[in-house]
Amino acid sequence: MQRKTIFLGWLLLGCTLYAASPQNDSQPVNLITIPTAGVLPRGAYALDFRLFPNGGVWGEISVGVSDRFMFGVAYGGGNIIGDQKVTWYPQPGVEVKYRLIEEGNKAPAVVLGFNSQGYGNYLDLDTLKRFETKAFGFYAVASKNYNLLGNLGLHAGINYNPLEKSDKDSDPNFFLGIDKEINSEISLLCEYNAAINDNRSHYSFGKGKGYLNAGIRWQAVDKIFVEVDFNNLLLNRRQIDYLTRELKIVVTEYF
């Protein structure tokens, strides 16, 4: 019931703004963790670094091949910062995105993609092989931008992860997000990952509430973004009593 209410709320907000709002192409490629329908333009590349709890470091390089298609490679591990043994990810993650439909005055942009890179530490046990937060796998996402005292972006998508199934929970999933430009330097971010594929077995990390994340993104200098994120606001993860605080730095440039 809670998830239906959230979904209907997003739908109502989109319908309210739909007809009156002009097109705006300032879509980010990702919000905090969820993908959007934004893609890097041709000839652009982005370096994305994330610091997560227990000394974890995650990095990704993405390249815009055309104005519709981009791909990226990511890698990282836990305890990279600290005095414990480093637990590297078993292999690099990959992401590909293709913008199927461009955004119009009324219609949203639509992207199809695949991402094998999860978030947090990777557990490689005899009975369990998965990230703390599962990768999105195959996904489709729609994004629409509006001019409402600065850019307002709404995002909604569905995904299916065929890779991390050792917890015996491989249900399709959905996610929602919003980004709001406060001024030319600062944007607020909020997203909800329903995590339906992480809530029904004793191997699952989730409690069935989904992951609600929020963040603030600051354009420190031209082409460099610094982001502070507050993740798992609903305390959805088992044996976790506090939200997660993470730092992300994104650098974009052209070849």
C-alpha cells in the first residue's frame, strides 16, 4: 500500500506539471544510485568516485559514444581506506545506456540500459554472492524535466537483475527519483528504490521498506561536482540502526 501511494503521488505531480512546463535537457546521468534517462553527449567522459562506509571506494569511468549511447566500467572494494584486509569486487561492473526516445515538450525521454555494478561491499560466501545493494541489471527509465523556479526532473523506471540470485529473490523491481535545482550551483536529490528483489528470504538484506535516499549536489567548479548523500533513510537494512552517509565526486570533460 505504501509503495502504491508513492507511485500515485509521483504520477499526480507529473500530470500537474505536464502541460505547462517547457522542455529542459539538463538531466543528470544518475541520481544517487538510480539511473535516469540522461546520457553523456558524444565525445564526453565522466569520472565518478564514491566513498562508502567501512573504508569502501568505488570508481567508474563513462564515455559518450554518440548523443544517444554511452557505456561505463566500474570497480571498487571495501576497506581500501583503513587498516583491514581489502575486499575487492570479484570483477569490474559494466553499464550501457541507449536513449530510445528523446524528450519532447510533453513526452519524457526513455532510456534502455544494463548495469552489473551494485553498491556497497560484495559478499562472496558459499551460499551468498551479491552486493549489499543489488545492481539494477536490465532497466528502462523515463525522465521529464520542467522549469519550476529552476529545473525540476522527475524519473521513474523498472529493472530486473538476473545476476544476483543466490539469495533466491529475483523479482522485478521499480524505482523513482527527483532532482531540483536550487541555483546554478546546488541541486537537491531524492530517490526511492523499492528493492522488491531483496526482501523475502533469510539471505535478504532488506526489510521490505525499500531504500529511500537523499543528497545534495554542489558544482564546486566548472565540470566538477561534489555530492553528499544520506542513504537508507527508512533503515531498511537488517542489523543496521543508522542511515548511511556517503561522499561522491564526479568530473566531466570532453576528449
